[in-house]
Amino acid sequence: MGNRGMEELIPLVNKLQDAFSSIGQSCHLDLPQIAVVGGQSAGKSSVLENFVGRDFLPRGSGIVTRRPLILQLIFSKTEYAEFLHCKSKKFTDFDEVRQEIEAETDRVTGTNKGISPVPINLRVYSPHVLNLTLIDLPGITKVPVGDQPPDIEYQIKDMILQFISRESSLILAVTPANMDLANSDALKLAKEVDPQGLRTIGVITKLDLMDEGTDARDVLENKLLPLRRGYIGVVNRSQKDIEGRKDIRAALAAERKFFLSHPAYRHMADRMGTPHLQKALNQQLTNHIRESLPNLRSKLQSQLLSLEKEVEEYKNFRPDDPTRKTKALLQMVQQFGVDFEKRIEGSGDQVDTLELSGGARINRIFHERFPFELVKMEFDEKDLRREISYAIKNIHGVRTGLFTPDMAFEAIVKKQIVKLKEPSLKCVDLVVSELATVIKKCAEKLCSYPRLREETERIVTTYIREREGRTKDQILLLIDIEQSYINTNHEDFIGFANAQQRSTQLNKKRAIPNQVIRRGWLTINNISLMKGGSKEYWFVLTAESLSWYKDEEEKEKKYMLPLDNLKIRDVEKGFMSNKHVFAIFNTEQRNVYKDLRQIELACDSQEDVDSWKASFLRAGVYPEKDQAENEDVGQDTFSMDPQLERQVETIRNLVDSYVAIINKSIRDLMPKTIMHLMINNTKAFIHHELLAYLYSSADQSSLMEESADQAQRRDDMLRMYHALKEALTIIGDISTSTVSTPVPPPVDDTWLQTTASHSPTPQRRPVSSVHPPGRPPAVRGPTPGPPLIPMPVGTTASFSAPPIPSRPGTQVFANNDPFSAPPQIPSRPARVPPGIPPGVPRRPPAAPSRPTIIRPAEPSLLD
């Protein structure tokens, strides 16, 4: 006989599996493991076997399960078993499975009661099971026997904890009824890993083997030592029944008869026995499946939403439509133009959050890379002074000039203007490179039609190259225009009168002392290994100093470095490092930071390095080569006579002023020229002329020839779309066809932690002469705490004192049985005295108040 409840769940799980396999995915339900924990010979293997509904585990007296058995149930159309240690053999007879388990156990542990943590892995394939994992664990023992090691108790506990600590494990804490529940190691271990009691179910076995005159009624009613999910009593087959081949069906019938006929259990017979344990566990599996559904549904819905936009263009796809290719070509070219414009101009939709792209990169070229190149060029101080002195001398000729010649100024300025050509043309090359990248990115959407993509890229790139030549010609023309006339009446030009006054302020290039130029994260790369190697800080660069902080809140400042006498040099990237590095050092050979002559600053990309260098240039920190050249300035130029020296300094200031004006003009005109002649013209070309060029380059049918990959992708996408919709429908059906049970309310189970100091009165072996199914006097007293029903004053006085220390907090749990039917719940707290059928005396009438106790209880029994 199989597990009926589990067989009813199988179609639900199969539907889910089919729905997910149709979209090429696996349905990760991750059904819980079910582990049995208990003392030696508590009946753990029998409980597990009854849940499966098969008779295949070794059983007997003493320690039988000496290795963990991990039993994987796998749904299959055929029924057989397979061991991991002998995969090639399939077992169809479950008696052979039992014999193989015993043989494999003896092979590792020996025949003299030894144990091993090495598990036996058994897979059972059957059409009557769910994909579940069941774990049969060795029983908890205290004293080593046979070949068992001295620390056998701790070894077994560690082994059990390994398996039951998993959050998705259901724990069956098995305790035999003929043992005191307060001494249950199973409950103690379950409490350690499941303090809330969310996944622990108490199982009481061997109810038929209790001493006469005792019963486990208070335990099964969850009154004595309450659990959140309560207790379920089962009656397993005896060893004699097993050896006599008693059928599981007959054993279940005998179990049912036992509960119906026993006076102490008949009122809760529908909540006892193996079928109810199966029902409780199967309900847990149903709950787990239902809890998994929202995650599965949200996963499918997100996939469906991501597909809908792409599927939209395929929904009305008709391959035989003659106008389809024309429509597709027009749409593709139009979309290409829109994408190009969005990438250049910027757009709110489809923003790249990982790196700069398109227009943002071109903006960086205009305002960081190009100014950086200009600044590097203009500070060649040594050559500039030498050229000025030679120009002055050559203009005077054989005469010694009394005045500063303006011809020298013009000659030097024109030479400086010519130097602008190289960085300006480099700027155009960088922009062209970025435009080519943008074209490739935009053309990715044309991948469905390889020939169209190839032709589009070729035509637009050719046009950009053509515009590149015109743009460079225009920029060279602008520089020639600046060179053709030196406008000394410009409003920003300092003039001869102010040139000498400015010489004292030459090195004061930082306009606003506390102006913040840049903030950002940098890594100091050369902190000593003893202090942790490289470390990341938040840097703030101002016009006067470089400071770094612990984080961007800028509360904890680590150091502030003045910018005076600082220079920048490049550092080669480390062999194992993927960061790009530059260094800052002091030109006077002083330590920059603590004992470091230079600090190496690292960025994630070369673009970040260039950007930081440009920021340092704005703050007046220049590249290293300028310093190397400035060290020799005094040797030639400052060995002049004082009059020539004054003339050189004056012209140098005039040149500096006029070149700054030219630089400002070029920095302003360069982006405008490139935008007008190259970028805007390319946009207009794509919108107005690209389609005509495409028609002239090839015929429409060859251009719009669809790739085989694209046709396959379209079919797969449509199939996936419909499969997702079907899977969502199936999940909705399962949600409506299954019912989940709420988690029982928490109980005060502190007794599990205070067992040693607060041991209850033994509930199963009272010192009493009462006949079965009488109950111990300690249990027969009223419920501690406020009574749940009105009672006579005399009754409370007679029975309240002894039970209070033995059953703390019981009044809260008198009603708490998660598996009981609602109408039966109120009948239990009303049983203040023991349930004695009318007219059957159980003990001599010793206490005078006893008649008063029995009579108020009878109406609740009748109810």
C-alpha cells in the first residue's frame, strides 16, 4: 500500500515540471527532506517506512541503523531501486534492497555494532512517489557497545545535527511511549536547530507496549510537554509481525483498531496513526509547494515581460507577405537613425550604467582630453625663453637694442599658434574613433539581416571618413586665420604696459584658493604591505591641496597634501594588477606622504587616469617633463645681461597672455566645428540619404535576406512566449486546487531548555493501583493557572498544590493540537478530572470532594 496523500500530490508536481521543461528550464521546488531523530530502537525506521508505504528497511532490536541512509525518492514510470555504491545494478525486489543495506552497513562498520557517518545513498524510482529525500539516522545512544568508540553519543549527535540543521528539513522527533518524554534526546536536538518549532513534529511510538494502567493521553493532547505542531501517536509492526511477513495494510488496520478501542485514545483516533502522520507530512509538502509558487510565478512573469517587447514584432509576422521586406528595411533604417541620435544626444531610455558611451565619451574628449593636450603643449618653458632671447637678438642685429621689439613677440606667438595643430587634429581622430564605435553599436540591431548591417556600416563609416577630411581642413584653416593677424588690441590682452607687473604673479595660476576641482575614489597603490597594501580613499582636489578621506561623507580626513612643488609622472601597470596608475611626487625630493617619496594613485581605467590628470593640470600640477626641463632654465637664459633678461621676461608674459587667448578661442571653436561639420552632418546623412545609398548599393531581396540564426531565434522566442503563458496558467490552477494550512501558534516550549532542572512527574508509570486506562494522580489534578471552566472552590483547594511545579504553563496549551478537528478542541480543557465512564469506580472514594469533581466534568464529556 502506498502513501495516498503523496500520490495525489504527484500530478500537481508533474504539471509544474512539464510547464517548466517546455520552456527549457527546471522547476526548483526543493521539497523538504524528512529526517527521523530518536533514541535507539524508538521505531524511527518503521515510521519512515510507513511514510513511503514500502517494506524495505532493516529492523530489529538494539542498534540496527548504524549508518545514515539517504533515501531519494524519484518519480519514474517504472519501479526499481539503485544504490550509489553499485550504480550498475537495479533492484526490483525490495527484500534484496534490505539485504544490500545490511551488507553495505557491515562492510564499512563491521558486524559488531560499530557505526559510521558515511551515508548509504539509495534511490527509489517509482510512479507512486514525489521527488523527496528521506533520511534514516542512527539512534541516539549513551553507552558504547561492541566496536563503538567511547564518544559514541557525541559522534551520533554531530551526525544527526549535520542532517537536520538544513532549513528545509522536516524533523520527526520519535520517542517511544514507554520512555519518559522529559528524557527525550530527539526533542532536545530538534529544539537546538528549530527553536521556533516550525518544522518539528513529535511522534510517539510503541503505544501498545505501555505498562498497564498508564497511557500517553496528556502527551498526545499536547498538554504535558507542548510542541508547536503537537504529537502524533503511531503503532508500528512488532518484530514478530515483521518476521511473520505481516502486510502493511493489515498493520494499518490493526493500528486503527487499537486507537478506536482504547478508552484513552478513542476520542482522538482520527488524529492518531500512520495515515494521519502521512497526511500531516503531505500537508507540509503541499504548503511548501504553495509557498514556492509566488517565487516561481514572479520569475515567469519577469521573463514574460522581458519577452513581450521582442515578441511584439513577431506576433503578426507573415513570411509570405510581399511588402514585408520593404517595411522591414524602412523600419530598420529609421530605427538606426533614431538610435544613432539617442547615443549622441543622450536619452532617458536604455541608459548604459556601466561605462560612458557615445555622446558622453565625445564630451569628455572635448572638455578633458583636448584641454589636457593644450596645457601639456604650452608649458615648454626652457625652449620658449631661449627662442625669445634669440628672436630679440636677431631682430636687433648688430645693434644693441634699447627697447623691447614687438617683432620678436609676433614671431614667437605665431610659432606657438602653429603648435596647436597637432592636438587639434588628434582631437578629431579621437572623435572619429568614437563615432565608429557608435555606428557598430547601433548596427547590432540589424543583426537579423547580415548583408544590411554590413552595407549600413560601410556606407556610414565611409561618409564619416569623408567628413573627417573636411573637418581637419576647417580646423587647420582656423589656426591659419589666428596666425594671419595678431590682435594686440584684444580686450583680454595685457599689453606692454602690464607685462612687467605680471612677472611677479607668474606662478600664481590658481584663481580661487578653496575651489573644489574634483572629488572621487582613488586607490593609494604603494602603502606598505605591513599596513595592508593598496587601499581606497575618497579624494578631494582643490586649487591649493589634495585631501583624502575614509569615505564620501568627508568626516574622517586621513591627510591633506599641499600642491606646491608637486608634479605628475606615469607609472607602469603592475604585472598582476588590472588598475591604471599615475604618481605624484615633490620636485624638491621631499617625502610626499609619511616616508613615501611619491604616492601612486590607481584608477579602474585609462580614461579615469586622463580625467584626473586634466583636473590636476587645472590645479597647477603639471607633468614631470616640465620640471626636468625647468631645472636647466637658468643655465642659458638667465646668464643674459639684465636688460635682455627684462626684455625676455616682458615678451614671455606677452606671449603667455596672447597664447591663453588663442587657446581659449580654439577650445571653444573645436567642439563647434566638429559638431557642425562631422556629427550633425552624419545625423542628417543617416536620416535623409542612407536609404537611397542602400538601394543603390544592392537589390532589396539580397539586403533583406534573413539569417538562419534569426529565423531560429524568432521561432524559439514565440515558443517560449506561449510556454510561459501556459506555465503561468498551470501555476494559477495549482493555487486554486490546493489548500495550505497555517502554521500553528507558538507555544511556551522552554521546558526543552530546562529539562534537567525542571523534570516533570513521570506521566506513564505512576505509582498507583488504578486499572487501565486510568491516569496518574499528578496528571489528574486541575489545569494549573486560571481554570478554563468554573469549578467549585473546594475542588481547587483539594488538587491545585501538587501539580503546579510538575507542569509549568500547561494552561496555555490545553487546547493546542494542530491536527485536531475544531469541534473537539473545547472538550479537552473541560476534562479537569480524568475521563471516567459513568458508573465505573476507579479508586476508593478517599477525598470528600471527589463527587463534586466528577459531576461538573460529565456534561463536557457528553457535549
